[in-house]
Amino acid sequence: MATQKQTWDTIRAHFIANGSSVTSWCRENKVEPSNLKSALKGSWTGPRATKLVEKVKEEVGLAA
């Protein structure tokens, strides 16, 4: 299982490899980049954070 930092790095790398960025994705999805980072790194863990993590993981193909 990937650590939270590995997940963040993988998601970030996916966007960069596809000519985009985490910030761009956040803007398009009306999400604060700091909230996404906190959710992915585990410092924000509520229901909204969980949904956000699921959404971005699905976007990059990491969904279970």
C-alpha cells in the first residue's frame, strides 16, 4: 500500500505528465489546493476529505 506522500507524489506526477497541474485540477473542480494536499497527506480526514481523495484518485486512475 502506498504511503500518503507517495500518493500525493503519484497524483502530482500524473498531472504534470499530462501537461497539467494539481492547481489547475483544483481550479476546475473548485477545490483549494491546500485542502487537496491536506486530504491526501492525511491531515484532513473528514467525510468531505474522503470524497475529495476518492475523486482525484479516480481522475488519475488510482481508484480501487
